[in-house]
Amino acid sequence: MNRLTEHFSTDWSGLTASDWVGLIMTVVTFVSMLAVYFYALKPGNRERLEAHRNIVLNDDSSDREDR
């Protein structure tokens, strides 16, 4: 068990500034992806998300006249 704890130990005081930036960015990205994942799979949001299902395929001619 001691070898296992040594393997997963971290020297927090030895982390450089770029290590901290990378760690924070990784944690923020992970939490953001979890939030989007649960938002998209929430049954209450299904109808609202399904309304935009074919948004890429819609050809809105009013936008083309403005260009």
C-alpha cells in the first residue's frame, strides 16, 4: 500500500506557474464539460434542444437578402 501512495503523491510546492495554469484550465474544462453534458441530457430541455435540431439545414432567405 505504501508504494501505491508514493505513486500518486504530488509535490504541490514544486509546481511551476505553467503547471498551475494547466491544472486550473483542466479542472475548469472538466467541470464545464460536465455541466454541458448534464444540461443536454436533462429531460426538461429536450423540446427546446430538439427545436434547433436542423438549424444547419434551414435556408433562411431573409438573411441572404441582407448580405
